[in-house]
Amino acid sequence: MACAILVVAALVLPWSYQRAGMDGIFAACLAGVLCWLCGAISLWIVYVMHHPEQMLKQVLFTMLVRMGIPLTACLVLFVVRGPLYDAGMLFYLLAFYAVTLLLDTYFATQNRSLRSAATKVT
């Protein structure tokens, strides 16, 4: 997932520097780190809650982490309207969020199918 974040950052950082200078670079990096952190935490939750009876808890907690933290950051940025808002951090959060959501979903379903295949074999 970190490699995908770096690829998106390589695409976004030149545009962010052109748009807002160093504030744009900082806003894009902060958005990338925030989305990566939320993705890593949600994948950890998937790893920890792997039993079938914990599936509902797993979905609820990962949705809370995946959506709650970036959405709260967007709300705070919108209300405060500071230099990060002016640098376009909301757009960077959306860009990184889309990538991490796609990858988190892929990795979580792969983890689930690998675990179910392993239980069928044993």
C-alpha cells in the first residue's frame, strides 16, 4: 500500500507545489500519511478479527477507521479554513483516500479468501 501512496504522491506533488508552493507539498504529504495510516490500521483490524463470528465487528471497525478519520479531517479543515485548506488538502485527501480504499478492500478480501482456503485444506 505504501508503494501505491508513493506513486500517487509522485503524481500529486508537482501539481501541489505549482498550486500552493511548500504549503501544497505539506498538505499533500499530510493527506497521504493520514490515508496510509487509516489504511494500515484497518488492515490490522482485518488481520486481528479474522474469525467468521467477528465479521460484523470487523466491517464496522474498519469502516469507522477508513471513513471516520479522513472525514473528520475534512470537516475540521473545512470549518477552520486555514493554510492547509487554502493549499487544497481536501482534494489531496480525496485522491489518496480513493487509492487507499481500493487497496484496503483488495487486501482485506484477499486476506479473507486466503484464510478460508487455508481452513478448507486443514
